[in-house]
Amino acid sequence: MATSRKILLLALLVLLAANNAYGRKGKIQRPVVTYDRRSLIINGSRELIFSGSIHYPRSTPEMWPEIIRKAKEGGLNVIQTYVFWNIHEPVQGQFTFEGKYDLVKFIKLIRENGLWVTLRLGPYIEAEWNMGGFPYWLREVPNITFRSYNEPFMYHMKKYTERIINLVKKEKLFADQGGPIIMAQIENEYNNVQLAYREAGVKYVKWAADMATSLYNGVPWVMCKQKDAPPTVISTCNGRQCGDTFPGPNGPDKPSLWTENWTAQYRVFGDSPSQRAAEDIAFAVARFFTRNGTLNNYYMYHGGTNFGRTASSFVTTRYYDEAPLDEFGLKREPKFGHLRDLHRALRLSKKPLLWGTQNVQKISKDLEVVAQHSSRNFVVSERAKIKKWEMFKEKVPTISDLEVKSKSPLELYSFTKDTSDYAWYSTSINLNRYDLPRRPNILPTLQVASLGHALLAFVNGEYVGFDHGSNVEKSHVLRKPVTLKPGLNQISLLAMTVGFPNSGAYMEKRFAGPRAVTLEGLMSGTLDITDNQWGQQVGVNGEKIQLYTEEGSKKVRWAPFNGTKTPVTWYKAYFDAPEGDNPVAIRMMSMAKGMVWVNGKNIGRYWVSYLSPLDQPTQEEYHIPRAFLKPTNNLLVIFEETGGNPEKIDIMTVNRDTICSVITEYYPPHVKSWERKNNQFRAIGNPIKAARLTCPDRKIISKVEFMSFGEPDGACGAFRPGKCHSPKAYRVVEELCLGKNDCQIPFERGLFLDAGKDSCPDISKTLAIQVACSLPVKMASTSRVK
């Protein structure tokens, strides 16, 4: 009897334990996100994670829903974003989370689309963002050393991290609270600088991990590119080929995660175009997942725009334009479609990838995915013609005009405090006629050695010249002949930053601006005027009175543009919003270097005079978000630093309505020709090898612009016919595609041959098609009315 009671008691205890282990729906309750050496486990299920980086401040809230929707359409199930300290706390203790800085709204939009989130808190983020995300005021904290086991830095880092975590917790956005955030990151690529800090670096890594997990441990934490990541966080890979280069996480119970798969490369002014083939990305991703990978994140999936002064040193306003979604949020094909189809193919293989013993099976000798191509078009707007240009010249100050005085020029970063790209420096020097060269064909030389980034020089109010450094070597020396006169001579410099640094050790100890000024070629020899007593001013006067706003623009008298290119000049004009709904850009090819404001909003730095090795500007067009525009009378203000002609500026709309497909006889059927059913990988019906075309945004195929069945050359937007060509092919495509949103063109020799005659039967054929998409007539009429 006693034995029976013990058995019954044991059974009851087991039953109670089982009841406690099950939720209301009878499922075992576990932490929502866990992991082992094989994969991330979300809600009890092993997952293949296809993630993409999209940064909320690099687009507008009006753009977020469409960008997120397209990311989901591209097969992503996670959006990754940094959190940007310097936009949220620009002044110590003063926080903002509004407008394009509304982190919570962005995360909730992602959740509404059924996607998860990875939150990279940093607080150091790099990201080609000013100061790597650190606010300027942090630089001036006494005795601070960034990213080191340094009490002042750790105090502020923890305080900010806790603020963001509490904000997210309050909104119940972590996965274990029912929210979409499945993972968080602390620090960022610290191994790149750790050796510079020696033992303090080792201690800092452990402290950062312990700090983060103590503040919140409901989701996994990661440290990218951190070989010695503490046991409580997962080390991850960044790069282009992590399937080959990543040795694996530094622990037997940690999964393989790829936090940055670079879809191309960010660009700095002076760079040539950056490219990375869709096929190379797709192969690298497939290889990573076949080598125990569980998460791949595309950096960037949508790069967006560095509005205002947010870009770091020399980084262009356009960011990662070669991503699957370009700067304007348009699908870049074939990258978008190729990766979308790759994600589908990998999902078909989810069970063998996550549970099976892996080996490689080739479906055909050279398997390729037939993704659509696209070419981007910039179209000058008819409706947004810029009305008359007016100009206002910035006054070149003398030392007596400038209130801040010092013996030598002040250091530029600490002087401007990241409130302006500009600072004036001015000094004066008395010369007599015996100091000056006697010959009229000999002039003295002004030499200014600068730590960066760029510099304009004026002597007695006259423009002398411009010089600049580069992203690689920011220091430079301006050397220009100058005309001096007997008596008092005024020497004025406009020094410029092009963003603050964003990477490397000891960022708080970087310097910029003029450091040595000399006059050479005087009768008495070289004269060093570095310690000659200087006047200084942060910013130009137009900034101070906000000439770029309606109210500010009324504070000065504007004159009609006289056709002369002059330095330090403001230009003002008005334009109506362009027709339709396509994204908007401004082409700045006739200008040189400066900034652009639209209705008081700074759309970023332009620098078209800085040419790449291809003798082309790194960036010609600059994004104006539709959300910045009114229907009519939009105020456009430009500050041109070195001289340009605003009359040749164009307002443009942007589309990817030129779409293409290229397919050869060696291509296998489309990836959608297979499915997984009952754990078997099989063909669907009778697979058809075909070119497929789909117009974006409910548009229809309105014109066949190029068609060749033979041996065409070139790429979408720039095809060229080869010697072998079939005239009939053009008519076939028109019959199958014109007036349709999408069409399929079978790859069959007999379909394209004229009267069955093949002019080149001995070569393998390529089918290349380029068509134009446009809105149907009724929809186009409605769009024009807007």
C-alpha cells in the first residue's frame, strides 16, 4: 500500500511538472529565442534567417512601409538596424525619438509586416556615420577614451544603452515580450582596434558583454568580428565570403551568424563605381548555409541617403546604392530577384540544411537563376522646371570682423563642435614695397598646410584657390600665387570638414584644420604667419541667419544670377513638385561643392567637382524625398563653396521602368520549376525554360526597346546586337508582352526563326530582351493631375 502511494505521488508530481511545462495550447514553454551550435531556435523551431540592414534615419517615415514591404517580398524574415546615439541625444541629456528618428515606430512597422528585428545598439556603430554614432559632446567629457576600459566612457555608454533598452522594453518589443526583436548587438568590430588599447581593450570587451546581458538577457547578444567574445555573447562574421573565411564562433554551443554580407561597398567622394555581382552574393550565401550557417544579413539591403551632415569623412550622400533596394527604394535587378529566388530555394532545403547530413547535389552542370534585370532612368521633370535663380554672396571676413581671437588657428573639430562644416580664419600683415618682389611676373606664394579636409583661401577679399585632402590622406597643402600690396593685407581662410571620422582607435583624439601658414617668395624670404594672431568664426553667416528657410531668406537682398561662377555664394529658386509618384532627385553637374536645402531640409553634401579615376563625379544626382515637397513653390537653396552655374541644375524623377531578361540555351528552368513535397525535391509538371518580365508598380509593358535572339552583347540599358540576329524575334515579344504587366517568352529556337531559317545554326543562342514599362493611360492621367 505504501509503495502504491509513492507511485501515485510520483505520478502526480510528474503530471504537475508536465502541466507547468506546457502552455494553454499544450506546447512546451521555452525561452522564445535560444540557440545551439547548429542554429538559432525561435519559438522552438530551428530557423534559416534571411536578414537585411535598413537604417531608419537614412530614409523618411513615409518611405518605411514600402521599403519594409519590398524587403519581405524579397524573401527576408528579419530587418537589422543600428541605433544612432548622436541623433537621439545630440545634446547631453536631451533625447529625441521623433520623425525619421522614431525607432519605436520603425520597429512596430516591421512587426506589422510579420518580420523579426535585430537591434545593433553599438553604441559605437561605425556605419560610415558621423563619429561612428557617438555624439560630439562625448568627445569633450574630461579624461575620456572611447571604446576602452575607461570610467568616463563606460559610464556614458552604459547610461545610453540602458536608456534604449528601457525604451524598447517599455514598448514590449523584445521577442520574449511578444515583440519582434530576436537578437541584439553590443559593440561593433572591436577586434579591428582592440590591440591599440592593450589590456584595457581585453577588459573592455568583457565589461561590455557583461553590461549588456545584465541590462537584458531575454534575447541573444552578439559581437561581430570579435574572436574573443565572452561566453555570454556570440561572435559573428562580417565580410563578403564568410562561408570560406569564418572559422566559426568561439564556442562549441554557438551558431554561425553572418551579420554583414556586403552587397557592394559604400563610396567616398573620388571613388569609382562599386559593384558586386548578384551571382557572387548568391553563391556566397548558399555556401554559408551549407557550412552550418543559420543567419545571413545583407549589409545593406537598402542603404538610403545620408541627409544633412550625417555622413562620416568623405562619404557620399548616397549610401550603398548598389544594394537590392537602391537609394530611392527601387528594386535593383537582378540583385533583388536573384536573391529572392535564392531564399526560396534555400527554404525548400530547410530540413536537410538544419537537420540533415550535408552534401552537394548538382541539379544541372551550370545552375543559374533567371532573374529579371533593370536599368535606372533619371527623367527631367516637365512640371518641376526651376524658376528664376537669385544669388547672394557671402562676405569674406577680415580679422576685425571675427570675435574669437587666438595666437594661431584653432583646431577645426573642437572649434566647430560638429555644428557646421565651416569655419573662417583671418589674419592681417603689414608689408612695405621693399618686402614685395620687384619683377611684375613674380608673385609670392601662400602656403597653408592643413590636417583636412578642404580649404578656400582669399587675399584682400579676392578668391585665391581651393584645395582638399582625400579619404585616405586627409592632410593637404594649399599653395597658390597671391597678389600682395604695400600696407595692410588681409588673409582669410574658409576651412571645411567633410564629416567627422567614424572608425579607428582613439577617435576622440583626431584633428583637422589649418596648422601652418606661410608666405613664400618675399624679398626677405619665407615668412611664417602661423602665430600672427588670428580671428575665427564657426559657420558662414548664411547658416547663422538660416538663409535656407523662407523666413531666413528674407533677411538679405538677393540679386538675379549674373552668370558668373563665384565662390562662397548662396543661390535661391522655386520649383513645383514633379508629376507622378516616382522618387525625385536633383542633378548637380553644373555645380562644384556645397550643400542643398529643400524647404529648409538639408538633403546632404554634394561634391561633383571631385572626379574619380574615370574622370566622372562619384555622385551626380541627389535624393529629394517626396515627403519634403509641397505641391507648388518649393524653396530650393544651395550654398556653393567654389563656384558653379545653377541655371543648368535639373529636377528629375527616378524610375526603373526599363526591364530586361537575358537567357541562354544553357540555362536550366526557373527555380520555381521545383518544389519540396513530402520531404522530396521534385520538378513541378513540365518545366519550361523561359524569359520572364514583370513591370513594377502595376505598370504595363508599353514598348519593346531591344530584342535579339542570337549573340547580343552589353547589359540592360546598353545592349548591342551581334552579327547573328533574328528579325522575327522582335514581333514575337511584342505579341506576347505589349500591354501586359508581366509576360513569359519561351526559349524555343523554332519560335524565333524566320521561315525556319537559322542564319547561324552552329552557335548557342542568347535571348536578350529590353522593354519599357509605363502606367496604363487611365492611371497615367490620374497621376498627372496630382
